[in-house]
Amino acid sequence: MIAKTQAPQRSGGHSLSAGRPWPLGASFDGQGVNFAVFSANAERIELCLFSPDGRKEMSRIDLTERDGDIWHVYVSGLTPGTLYGYRAHGRYAPEIGFRFNPNKLLIDPYARQLEGRLKWSDALMGYKVGSPRGDLSYDPRDSSFAVPKSVVVDPSFNWAGDTPPQIRASDTVIAETHVRGMTAQHPRVEKSLRGTFLGLASDAVIEHFVKIGVTAVELLPVQAFVDDRFLIARGLRNYWGYQTIGFFAPEPRYLSRGALWEFQSMVRRFHSAGIEVILDVVYNHTGEGDEWGPTLSFRGLDNTSYYRLAPGGRYYINDTGTGNTLNLTHPMVLRMVMDSLRYWVEVCHVDGFRFDLATALGRESGGFDPYGGFFDAIRQDPVLARVKLIAEPWDVGPGGYQLGNFPSPFMEWNDSFRDGIRRYWRGDPGFTADLAKRILGSAEHFDRAGRPATTSVNFITAHDGFTLQDLVSYTVKRNLANGEDNRDGHSENHSDNFGVEGPTDDPRIRAARDLRKRNLLATLFLSQGIPMLLAGDEIGNSQGGNNNAYAQDNETGWLDWQHADPRLTAFVGRLADLRRALPILRQRRFLHARSRAADNLPDVIWRRADGQQPRPEDWHDPAFRCLGVELRLAAEGPDDGDAVFVVFNAGSDAALTLPDTVRGWRLVLDTTRPEAADALWPARGAVPAQSVLVFVPADRPVPGTNETKGGQP
């Protein structure tokens, strides 16, 4: 059938002209606005202009000009702030994938800003809810009252000489951060700015990040997203934001004044502090869901182009677990993603992207292809060549786990590091050998095709899972507040509660938990690759055992600054200082125990506690819990006689013999005594149980650390 609307065209007295097919979206030129939108299968598209409050549709304008599959019109006299949307006419035949319904107001896929929140209503559905024909039925109700309006934006901004920090990958320390969660309860952030971009860029937050050595904040999704209907019904909201509906628009709830300049100001302030801004972006799916979802934008404009559909066209391929999958094999959908990425870099000055479920972005007709269209497009782009690109290397589709298989220059979230390090410190037998792989950058995954050791983004915790405090306090997830009977979230967290589930006043258990946290954090900062910290771990933040707080826009999901642990914060800052002071800990080249020309010593030497190198059988011995590693600059690198010796001991106290390759060692970190001063160390001493020790040559003081001349540890 052909869907029709009875409303007549109304130009509202505006002067119209053909306009041009580029750029896509709404572009203000000082005298009017050019509108351009893609649809290969629509038969007619209308531009709808709204009153300033968004409640009244003032006029409809046919986009009579079409260049290929791009429809366009120029409307003189319009200014920034104008609210608009689209209606698309065409076949309504869901059984073969066509879902045009002009009664549904559509968000411009290129909208730079959205006004108003989505109001859940059955009128948002292209089909009639409750009809025996299901999604094949047709709903004639107008949805404009319930749909956010697209906004014409003037993106110009006085950057005042802003210069991206361009931090080298080897110098990068990432904090994964939530705009609202970071500031919602921060006592030093102005109340009116809490939960916003401007609040995140406040002096208090920036000072905190600088204090703990963060060089990049990785923001959970800030592109405009929707709250799922089932969450609203439970009295919850989409807290994390992985239901994008506008790939160019900042999420309105993070704007205190409703303007793009707020996001730009945040970026500028972070840059002035030497901190990069990385966006977690969701180009694998949209918030429209499957065939039972609402018609908000892409579905109504051209369902068969924007989405990957199962044979026949009625149903959606769901490689993302969210109901739909964007069709990046279509050139115009790929163009939208590339235009979006460039927009955030060029107009908003962001410094990189973390791609959610990145396997879905590289899945072609034959499966995942690291040299497919998306990767080819992004790797040749001169704008994106200067920013950081990080892949989450999995999705739920066929062949979805692709750790290590992304092309350069992509970095990758390394869940092997997360799981292996958790299990080593929990005391799982046989994980000392795995520890050795992880602290050297997981070369078995990433050392190929010239990829550097900084390919591995190492993390112990992330937004998805336990916080660090909960990792040492709970053995069972506690997600009942999500309303899914505790079925959601990971069930195997490799966690340890030290004998008591949840909070405790037992000083011995609290001390053991604190030590475990320090050991996990030390391992993260002392490993090759890029360390990523979950913001809040450095203050001991807990989510009460909820390991899937995606819907907890409340005290569960927000950081608890009232009970922040200043000693833990100081310890993280010390780790960052140590990493910054010792280039050996943050190398670009992988270490493979090759001899160096400078001293004929291998660039990495493994040690047992007795100073001997492990035998092959030691690596398989469950009792082998104390591992030392002597590190130098990679054999292929510059000649340098410096060295670092690190001991990881997940076992009991052990006699320690230090390597005799240098003239004396100096202890610069002991996780059992985090506030102790540096000290010279005897050739033979004792490594404490459950500890990490870091030594440097006695005659090479470490900048930024205390310098105790003599004394015993």
C-alpha cells in the first residue's frame, strides 16, 4: 500500500529555492537554511517546521528537488534555533521491509541538536499496537507531539586557540567516565551544573583527574539517545546511553543551557588541562529497536537502506542484542557514520572514539572482515588519522569475538587482561603464566602487522561489570533493582569477598580488600599497553554489587564522593607518577627477551623469588605464585642502561633475591605499605604476601618520588 497523509503543504510564507544536496542535514548560511536528507526508496518527503516551543506544526514544505537519493530544499529567512522534522511517504509493506508512514514525524539523522524528550506513546509506532496483524498493521495517528524536534544549529565557536593535546599512546592514561555519574553528587560542583557537560568540566573534576594522572577521559555515550519504554514503565531510565537516536547531536539531558557550545566549552577546558576527550560511540545499532520498536528516524526514512534485514525484509538482523543492526555496507549509511565522526573531531574538537560492539561495524556478507568497507573508510580518512580509535572487539553476532583482529591503528579493549589479572590475584591456580603475558601487552593477540604494544587497552573494571570496590566485596551480582530478576549482567566476575558478602566493619577483611585493590591497580599501571581506569575506582566507589547499572540513574550509578577514600586516590596518583617517570613501563615495542646491543642483556628476564629464571615446569606449577620481571627498553629501541624490577606475589611471604645485573636496587613501591618512603634494598630480603614491589637501580632516582638515602625497608 502507499501511505498517505491528508495534511496540505504549507510553506508559511517562506521563500523557497532548490538548494543543494550537500552538506546533509540543516545548514545555516546567514540568510536561510539548506535542508538535505537521504532516502533511496521514499516517494515524497516533507519538511515540517514547528513553533519555538515545538508544540505546533507551522508549515510543511515538499522537498521537490532530488539529486540521486538526496532530497533537498533551501528556505530563506530561517535562523538557528528553528525546530523541524521530516515526514516520508512511500510504500507501507513491512513484509518486504518498507515501513513508510508519513504520520510519523522523523528526526533528521544529521540533526546537530534535539529539542524536547521522547514521550512514549503507541502513536510512535508505525503499526497499530494490539492489532491481530501485529507489525504488519498500519497506524494513522500523528506522532509529532511525542517526538523530539531537530534543531537548526550554528556550530561556530570561539576556540580561543584551543590545541588538542595529542598525547602519545604510550603516555596515555584513560579514565572511563559518565558525564552525569561523575558529578551528580560532587560537593564541589555547582548544583545547577551537576550531571552536565559544564559540570564535568568544572575545576573540581579537572583537578581530580590531573591529580590521579589521567590524560584522557572516555565518556560513555553522549550522542542523543532514548530511554527504553520498558525502563520508563519500571520507573527507570537509560543511564548508560547505548540507545542512540542522533549521531550528530549531544544528549539534551547533559546540557544545562540547551546549546552546543556547552559541549565545546567542556572540550576546551579539558584541553587546557592537557586532557583529551574520547567519545564512546554506538554506530552498530539505533534506539529504534526491532520490528516492534518506534518509528523515530531511520526506519521511517528508509528502513531497507539503514538496517540489515533478514531474508524477506520483515525482520531485523540482531547482531547487537538490541533489536537491530545498522547497515554499514550501504554507502550512504557508511557516509553518515564517517560524517558524524568528522563532525565531532572538526566542529567539537574531540580526540578519539571508542567503538561500541565494533565487530558489528566490520561484519560484511561473508562475516567479520578487518579490511571491510568501514575499516577502509576510516583508515584512509585524513581527519580521523590524527585521533585515537579504540575498538570493543566483540558483539553477539556470529564470529563476534575478534580480540586482536582489528587493523592498525585501532587499539582494542583487552578483556583477556581483565579476566587474567582478576584470576591471578584471586589465587586461581595456574594463572602466573597468564599474568606474564598480560603485563607484557598480550603480544599473542596484538603483535602482528606492525601493531604496537599500545594496541592493548588494559582494564580491570569498566562500566559493564563490578566496580573495583565491589570486585573485592561481592561474589554474587545484585541487580534486582534493574527489574530483570537478577538475570542480567555477567554471572562470572572472578571476584572475591574475603569471607563476607558486601560491606563489613571487620578491620582484617577491610585491610585485605584494600590491599587487593592496590595490587590490581598496581598491575594495571605497571603493564605494557594503555591503562584504563573506571572513574570512581580511585575513590573506592561501590554500586552495591550491581554489575549492570545501565538503568540506575540514581545513587547506585552515581559516584559517592561523600565516602571517598583519599588514601586510595593518592595511591593511584603515585602509580601514575611512577609510570610517567619510568619509560620502561610504557613502551611502544613489544618485549620478547631479545638481547640488547647496549649491554647484551635481554629486554625482559623472568625471575623466581630466589633470583633464578623459571624452569618450564615452574610455569605450570599451581604453587608458583611469586613472579619477578626485570625490564629494560626493547632490544630494537635506543641504547639505555636503565632497568626496572617488579615483583608480583599472590602467595605467602617469600625470601627474595634481587638480580645482580645492577649495583644495588632501590624500592620505590610496596603495595603493602603504600605511603612508605623509597628505600635502598638489601640483596636478599623478604617479599610480603599479597604484594607488588617495584625496584629501580639504586643510582637512578626516580623523578617525582621520595629519595631516601639509605635505610632498610
